[in-house]
Amino acid sequence: MSLVLNMSRSTISMILKNEDKIVEHVKSAGPMMLTIILKKCGKVMEEMEKLFSVWMQDQHQCQVPLSLMLIQEKDKSLYEDLKKKHSKGSEATSFNASHGWFHQFKARANLHNVKVSGEAASADMVAAREFPETLQEVINESAYLPEQVFNVDETGLYWKRMPDQNYVSKKKKLMPGYKAAKDRLTALFDGNASGDMNLKSLLVYHSENPRALKNVAKGSLSVVWKSNPKAWVTQAIFQDWFFHHFILEAEKYCLQKDVPFNILLLLDNALGHPSFMDDFHPNVKVVHLPLNTMSLIQPMDQGVIATLNKYYLCHVFRQAVEVSNETGTTLQQFWKDYNIYKAIKNIDFAWREATAITMNVKKLCLQFVHEFRGFEKVDEESKMSSAT
């Protein structure tokens, strides 16, 4: 059959296997504009795009990440197979699946985004299901209390980026040196399972002495300030933070709570986390999460950092509105005046606003989780800020 149609067996098999999907796609997913444009493109392009849409749906269901290069190769392969089938027609002799074609195809097919994050796509579901039992055994063996179980996670923060970038992006081209959408830092946050101990956050910036901190003593900041050319948490920075900040604050906290200074520290496998931390301190046991499970069971990723980002944005929005009401300052001018020193204060404020009930929502230590009532405050503020 493939010889008669001049098509590869894989293409024929795909068509037969997805016959129902193709018919359904033609009936429901093809708007009028799509039909008109595809008629202009020709029968080969029309069939190719229908097959490609079905293929993309299958890949999405299987959580397969799709790069532009992979998409282009698949499109060209489908096109060449279908062109042989319609070789007697007046179709174009070649098709290179250019960036422009794919951009137009996304608009015609109403695709929001075909990118699958590498972390989610490569997540190890089996390890994520099995690890909580392993951790439970560790906790039971040493009788750890929720006050003694800590978790660390880092996140990148574009500290001048608002939720909607359209306005800032257009203006940015007209204002040399205005980097509202690009200036980034890495923030490390650490808290315990009981939710009543949020350690001072660690911020890593690309500059040790930015202009906004020229006359500010680093030790007086409400955060631990470090620098790295790429604004990353390196192993050297992490070890310095561990010995000079985490140990001291955790020990002081345990003394205040009248609990033994015996800490269980949960870490993921980020490059900045040393893999040889078992003997770093006699009172701290380090347990690493399994590879490729951070998006599934990393405690800080279960709403904590997302909520913190909301608090940060809400606070910045509030400041922008207040300044505008009091002085008539435009949003454009507000962003020009908004510097890293102001961002540090807002990050610290947001981190302290991450309440015990937010910190307590964790999938790994279910025995420590008390009743969750939701993020009423931050969600309401988020809606109000978005409305302004």
C-alpha cells in the first residue's frame, strides 16, 4: 500500500491510527480563517497541518517536550511524504518549515504554547511516590519534630518584572539602560515544617556593590547578600550560608522553642548544593530528594514560593499606586526609580508574610500538616492589584 501511495509506512499508520481524531479536528478545531488560508496554501499543506496537529496532541498527552528543531523536522517529513501522494498537482516543490510558518500556524490553530518545561517533562513519578515513605522512616527513626525539619529552595526573581510585560517591553526600547524585564537575582529561602521559622533569605546578585547599596552596610540588610557574575548560588556561597547563617539561626531557634538542636535538612539536587554534606555538622542530617522529583515533591514548590512571589508583586503594586496617588508619578517613572535596595526590602517583607499555614502545606511530611484554609489574603490582594 505504501508503494502505491508513495508514502512511508509510518505516515500511513499514523493516519489510520488517528482517523477519528483527524475527523474531529476538521469538524471542531478548524475556524473559517484557517480554512481560507489553507486553501491558498494547497492540499498538501492542508493535510500536513492536520496531521501535525494530531501528532502534537499525542506528544502533549505523553508529556514529550517539543523543541522548534524537532517540530521543523517532523513537518518537513510529513510534507515530503504527502507531496509524493499529490505529485501530479501544482504544489510547491519544497517546504522548509520556517520560523515564520510556525508562528502563523500557531495563530491559525489557536495554540497557546507548545513548550513543555524540562523539569516537568523529565519528572520521575515512581521516585516521587516512593520517597515519602523513605523520609517517613528517617523521621520516625530519629523522632524529628516538625520544628526540626527544614527545607531549602532557590528561585530566580526578575525583581522589576510585572505580571504583564507588554507595556514595559515596548517602552524599554525607548529608554537606554532601563532593564525592567532582564535584571535578575537568585533568592534562597529556608523554613521548617511547623511553619513558624522563616530564616533570613539569601540573595545572590551579579554585582557586589550596586549603586543603590553604595552607602549601605551589607550586614545591616534584612537579607544575606552575596554576589556572583551570573547571580547563581554556587557551592561556595551555599556552604558559607550554611555555616554562618543556617546553623546559627537554627540553633538559636531550637533553644527558644526548647527542642533539641537536632535538624533534618531536605535538599534537592541543584548544582549549588554540595553532595558531600553528610558530615558538615554533627547536629544536622541532610537528606537529598531523588533526582528529577523537585517539581513533584519539593516542599517549597508546593505553593510557598508561588505565594511569596504574589506577596512581592502585590506589595510593589501597592507602592506604585500610592506613589502615583500622592505625587502623580507615572508607572514608567516609578520603575526607573525602583532599585535593588527597595527590592530587597520588598522581598524580605514578602518572605515574612509567608505565614505558618502557607509553609505548612507540604506533600512530603503529611503527618506535620495541619488544616489548610487556603491563601485567602494573598489571593484577594492579587485580584485587587491586578484590577488597578
